[in-house]
Amino acid sequence: MLSPSIAQIALRFGANDLDGTVVEEKIYHDAGAKTSEFTPRSELERLIRAAGRVPVERDTLYRPVDRSKLPPLPPPTRPDLVSLTLNV
């Protein structure tokens, strides 16, 4: 898992996918990682914009996701956690 600052540096150097900086992460933390265990969607979007890029959510085939065309999702059990991959 990338730290937020390393993710921003990677974006500046041409990375176009923050899949390594996930919203909620367990595996690395089970192994002893000390970074934050989750990052709210709004914070991921802020980090991407602060790095000078535009956040775009994509599906597994790398197509942009238009949430306005999807049926509403049930409310999450924790509103601060959302499962997504943001590509820029």
C-alpha cells in the first residue's frame, strides 16, 4: 500500500492508477504496516486533485463509471468507507 504522499509523487511522475492506495486495506496491516488502514473516498479525490490530476472511477475493464446511470446503493455500514478504485 502506498502512503498518500508517495501516491501523489507517483501521480506527478506519470502514474495513472491509485489502486495501490485503497480505501480500506487489511493484508499489509495484518503484516504490521503502520500506515492508516483506510482512506475515505473524498480524501483520495482530494489527493488526486492536489497532485494536478482529475479523479475518474473505472470498472474492471477500465471504462469510466457513470454513477448517475447506476441504481442507488444501500447505505454503507460505515459511511466513511467506500470500496472503489480511482484512476486518473
